[in-house]
Amino acid sequence: MSEGEKRMDEANKHKPLVVTVSPHIKSEESVSRIMWTVNISLLPAFIMGFYFFGPKALCVTALCIITAVLSEYAFTKSLKQKATINDGSAFLTGLLLGMNLPASLWSFNPFTIHIPIVASVVAIVITKQLFGGLGYNVFNPALVGRAFTLISSQGDDHMDCTDCRLPLHRCKNIRHPSWGIKRRGHGQTDRNLWRQGQPVYATSPRTQSGIHW
């Protein structure tokens, strides 16, 4: 045995070479910690959504979160896998989906509460779990759930992207000169009604369609 081989053999005895898959640079960050950090980071946006759209926004988002978590738990248990609901990814999907859906979906007449439930199941089961779970999904689960409900609810005013019914009296100090503010049911422009918090709707110059608020 040559001198070099002896040194290599001696080094291997004290410090063996360990070959592992990536990532090779490790830190204290975990999937659960990252997911819950993102959830906390979204709280300011969620609070503003609740401020602008009221309790219905809270109800729609809570329904999406609960359905997303339960869907992931049921799917993993049906395959006899370890439940992954504690990592916060299902919670995050439900939160993002709820913030993407119109608050007007929380309605019993017409009954549209089933739409957030269907969207959450599609997001978790079809878009995430059937692709292999967290990290293997090709598309964003929340956005796929939103797109699925939008496509399958064509003609439903509650799923119109331009019909979220933002109460303009909360934005009475906002000015947008290119938008004509009109009184609901009348043709005349009346910006004073907007400032007073009266029901109004805006007509977009780009779409030439009324956006009811």
C-alpha cells in the first residue's frame, strides 16, 4: 500500500465520507416554521379584507380553512399515511383561497356556501395530494381551486371577479378620475353619494361594464 493510500485509509477511519441527497446546506428552518410564518405574514391583509368586506369575508375564509384542513386529514388517513395538517400548508391553502373568493359567497339565498367547500376540496385533494403532496404539486392549489369554481360557476354573479361588492363608503377619500361613479338605478353622476356612503356602482372605462358595490 502506497503512502497516499495509507493516509486516505487513515482519514476514512476517523471521518467517513457521507453522501446524501440535497439540500446539503441545512438550517433550523423547517417546512412547518416557514408555513406558519407565511400564515402570520398574511394576517394584515386578512384583517383589511375583514374591515372592507365585513363578517362575510371572515366566514368564507374560515370555511375554506376548515374544509382544506379536514380534506387533507381525511385524504392522508384514507391512505394510512401520517397526518400533515400540523405543518400549516393546508391552513395556508385555505387562507389564500378564502382571500381570493368573493365575500358574497356566504349566502343562503341564493345558496352559495357550497362553492368555498368545493374549491377547498379541489385545491387540497386534486391539486396537491394527487400530485404527491406538499412540494410536488405543479400548480398553486389555492389558485386552481379559485379557477375551478370560476369556470364551473359561469353566469353566477357571486363568482364574477368584478363583483366583490366593496363598500365604497369605506373608501370615500379615494379618487379615480377615469371612473364614473353613478347612483344605482340612475344615469346621473353623483360623487356626493359616494362620499356620504350611499350605495353606488362604478363603470370601468376599460370593460364598459358596471361594477356593483
